[in-house]
Amino acid sequence: MLLCMTAGSRRDGGAPGWKVRLGMADDKSKIKQDRKLVSSEETYEVAAFARKYGIPQSEAQTIIKRYGPSRKKLDNHMAARG
């Protein structure tokens, strides 16, 4: 069970409140799979990859798009690059 802050509506006079949602916040079974991939669409992931190898973000994004999202393939490419 999750509690979520809600914006007010006209029906309740515009006052914010809490709403109860059932279910999980995240699917924890997918965490391991997600860490194996790097998204070229997510700025923070591109920035982290660029920082790791000391390259500009634009170059990191190009490499991720060219070689795919697999961290293993990307790490192997960067290792071969020297």
C-alpha cells in the first residue's frame, strides 16, 4: 500500500490530500535487468557513463546509440579503445 500526495480538486475546495494506492512503487524483479542496460535517452545515465570514462556526454550518447544499451558491450568497447 502506498500513500501519495494529491493536488486539491474543485470538489474538495482545492485542498491537497492523501490518496491510497495499492501495489508496489517499483517492480523490484526488474532492477537487475535494468542495471545491465544504459539508456541513451536518460540524461543521468549518459552523464554517468561519460564520467566513468572521462569523455564528453555527446560522445557517450553516440557510443551508446552505436553499440547498444548493454553495459557489458559498452565496457568492452571502452576497454578495447584503451
